[in-house]
Amino acid sequence: MRGKMQKFGLIAMGALLGVMLSLNYSAVADKKVESPLPVEELRAFAEVFGKIKSDYVEPVEDKKLINEAINGMLSGLDPHSAYLDTDAFKDLQVGTQGEFGGLGIEVGMEDGFVKVVSPIEDTPAFNAGIKSGDLIIKLDDTPVKGMTINDAVKRMRGKPNTQITLTVMRKGQNKPLIFTITRAIIKIKSVKSKLLEPGYGYVRVTQFQEHTGENLAKALEDLIKQNKEPLKGLVLDLRNDPGGLLNSAVGVAAAFLPENSLVVYTEGRTEDAKMRLTANRENYLRGPRESDYLKNLPASIKSVPLVVLINGGSASASEIVAGALQDHKRAIIIGTQSFGKGSVQTVLPLGNGTAIKLTTARYFTPNGRSIQAKGITPDIVAEEATVNGVDKDSLFNLREADLEHHLTNDQDGAVPAKAPAPKQESPTKSKGDGKGDATSAEREIVSKNDYQLNQAVNLLKGLQILKSR
């Protein structure tokens, strides 16, 4: 019997090596491979595969073993590369269109747990009080430790009107917080706007989706109509915006920059990963037949005094926009250091309804700054606070540099320290048992108690006074 098992292991090893060699041969036909296959390592992999098939306490399907191996291979690279099974691939495609089912949380993995990058505004998670930096340790009665990110996301998603209980650890809290959240169809309105007062407009981008650029253009047109004359100042709020589609980020930046201005460029190992994206229609429209949603914007939008708000929850596409406007000296950036996700993920379909999300490049601001694990440094640092004081929870926001296996920033080899926190007597206690809804101020488009927004408006008014003189 033992001899048969060993024979099976050798057969499995031989078959797997044969498949690997075939795949490598195909890859060589398309691209030059700098190094040969690591035969010894593949032999060890095949031997482990065979041992599991022959000796594990329960029978295991080949498909499960291969899928878990792919998952481990990708998750070990960085926090953003992942294997997408058929369900996850469909969810990703639907999510970029602004409507999907679930809780509304942008998450990553850290030390085997799920960490919240940012709750998406106006979703069940946001309204329940989930915050950036929260560590999810249990989903219902199941510990998260050991789950893949895909497994955790699957458990959090489900039919609308069904409930899930999240057990969360939050820095500054002595015991876990319990959140019972009702799932819903997530319909994200990616752009919100309001005329704060005569002459001063406010636009918030919550996520970069397929239609974010055209929604922004419409919001700007509406603000000018409401004001009945060109604006004196505008606030672009990118706080807690976890990012999204690259072409949408280019479109948002292009609304405020002269044509042909460089918005972002990327560097990777393949030619496809090397791009220079400028403020031109071919870089932000989804296809050549789509009408240019920016062409009818008033010329005044290109020169209106502009302030951009960012914080530790501003990531990826948000950082592209903030970095471009900062480098071109088109806007003043106010807030706190951004998340620092300066890498590009490409979704590569595998042909069987699955795909891999693979980090293929780093992106750089027009002046050549890499944001990876560093973030955008605001021109004016303003801590997140209300008129009553600093929001202490915001001091513990998660950033890219906190994630396990994050890509390093090769420009300086060091990650800047977080801004020093104001002195506090004791951590803020959570409201209730963690099950409460968000306050009415959190649900409003703007709040009169928003310290950072008030600072932005005061700065715009100051600039207007200087301009008039």
C-alpha cells in the first residue's frame, strides 16, 4: 500500500512538472524569460502535493489544493494581489459600476486578520460606525485568523436584509466592539456636491467608478448654475476615498488641469505596465465613441481657487488626483498624510471565469514622486477634528506602510513617521456597544463642525481677499 502511495506521489509530481514546463514553454513563446524554471522548488511543491493527497487525514480535491496554492502564491506577494474565483471576479466587475451587495467596506489583510482600509460612505458599515484601521477578528462566530481575503469577503457579502455580526478590535479600546450589520444592495453615489455659501462650492468624491468623471462634470455645472456666476473657490473632498478606476482618476484631475498636462505615469517590468497618462480624452474616456464629458465645462473651472482635502483613508486613485494637482500647483492640499498605496493592480482573466489581480506597476506623480508606502504630504496639516476637539479615533488610521508584505518605496528607502498625535489623557471610549448608527452629522454631505472643511473655506476666502487687493 505504501509503495502505491509513493508511486502516486511520483506520478503527481511528474504530471505537475509537465504542466509547469508546458506553461513555461507558452510563456517563452510570448515573452523573454530571464531565468529558467526553479526545478528543485517545483519538485518540492509536487512532493508536498503528493503527500497531502496520500497522507492527509481526509481526502482533498485537486481543485481545492491548486486554488489554495494559487491563493498563497499571490497573497504572499503584497496586500493587493489576489486570486479571484468566479464569484469574486464578478463582484469586482459589478463593484466598479457602483452597485453591489454587501456591507460597504474596503479591506486588506494584516497578520492573518481583515483590516478596514476605509468604510464606504452611506453604506451599512459606514452607518454602523466601522472606522478606518479597525481590525476584524471574527465574522459571526467564526474567527478570521487563517482565512484568505476572498473567504472573508464572501462571508461578509450575502443576500440583502440578512445580518452579520463583526467583532472588531480598535486601538484605544480595552475590549472588542460588536457590530451587528444588515447587508444591503450597495448603491454608491460617487460624487456629491453642495453650494456651501454664495461663491464657494463643495464636491465630494467617495469612490472612483466608471461614471465618476461625468458625475463630477455635472456637479460642477450645477454648482455654477446655483451660484449664477463663476465660483470664487472650490473644495474637492477626497477624504476616506479608497480609490478605484485609474481612468476615472485621470478624468477628475483633467477637469482642473490644462489639456496635455501629465497626471500620472507608471513604471513596471513589462511594456504594458509603462504608461504616461495626460489630461486628454483618450486617457479618461472608456472608448473612442464616448462623448467628452469635460468639453462643456466653463473655462473658469480650470482656474478657480481649489483646495483638496485628504486623510489616512485617501488611497490609490485619490492620491493620484491629489498628487497631480499638488505637483502642478493647481490646488492646496489640506488634511493629514494619505494612505500611501502607490501601486497599480491589473486584473488578468484566466479564461475559466476566474482571474488574478496582480500588482504590475508603481505609479508616480508628475514630478516623479513615488507615493508607495509614503502617501501624499499635505501642504497644510490639519488633524481630523470637530469644533469640540480632535477625533482621537482618526489618529489610528491604517496606512499602506502598516500592511504586511507592502511594497517598499525605492526612492528613499524609508517611510516617514506618522504625524505626531496631540497629547491625550486617555483613549476615546466607543459610543455604546458598537451597534449604534452614525450621527446625523456623519450622514450629512457637509457638517458645520467639520474642522478641516472650515479650514479649507477660510483659506479660500483669504485667497480671495489677497486676489482682490
